[in-house]
Amino acid sequence: MEPREAEFVDRMGLVMERFGGTRTMGRLYAWLMICDPPHQSLTDLAATLSVSKTAISTVARQMETAGMLERVPTPGREHHYRTVHGGWAQIMRVQFAHLRAGLEALDFGLEIVGDDRPEARARLRESREFFAFTEHDAELMLHRWEEYREKAEAEEGQAG
């Protein structure tokens, strides 16, 4: 890995941490976005990223389950992984899914806080409205993203 590539990989590790993942997840995903060939064995990933093969295997399986990576069929026994188209949108879907749990918790809060506490109820209502608004807009945003990508890919196909 070249020094600038290593810097990119490390920066993406920090980005993934900010999204609630691990630095290794971000580093793995970043490397798989730029490596050649675009699929790599667990052994190669561990060596390149200076992480244990066990850690890479665990993270790769988590990311495969999350829909960000896929296992590539290759001859031999060792697993190879590559990124999945739409991986960042999948990360956002997972993040947005947490909004539902927030809404349910806020609904419960409204159930237990009586009308005799109007200021607390107002704070709960405002938070609940924000979560509901964001949940609604999240779905629209992801739909707009899919339309945008389809259009961009069609334009790239016409230009290439």
C-alpha cells in the first residue's frame, strides 16, 4: 500500500468510527474500494492492513451480514471479499433503522410522563417529532439517492 493510500485507508477508518462502526471496518472497506484486484483474500487483507487474520475475518463477516461486502467465489479454501454496490446507502439504512427504536422509546416516555409535567412532555414531543420527521425524510432521501445513481450510471454508460 502506498503512503497516500494508507492515509486514505486510515481516514476512512475514522469516518467509520464516527458512524458507530470500528476503525478496522472503515479501513477494510476503504482498502477494498481502491485495491487491485478489487477482491482480496483474508490473508492479504490482514497483511496489508496490519491486522490479525482473525480480526479481519470477524469484521468481514459482520460487514457481509450488513450488506457492505460479499464473498467472492475463488478456487481454493480461502475466502475473498469485495465491496458491494450501494454499501454506503446500506450503512445509512442501518443508521436510519435506529430512528424507529428512538420513536418507540419517546412514545413510552410520553406514556409515563403525565400532563402535570408540561415542560417534560414538550421536550419529549419535540424529540419525537424530530425522529418521525427524520425517519420519513430518510426514506425519501434514500429513494432520491437511488434515482440519482441510476441516472449517473446511465450517463456514464453513454459517455464511455
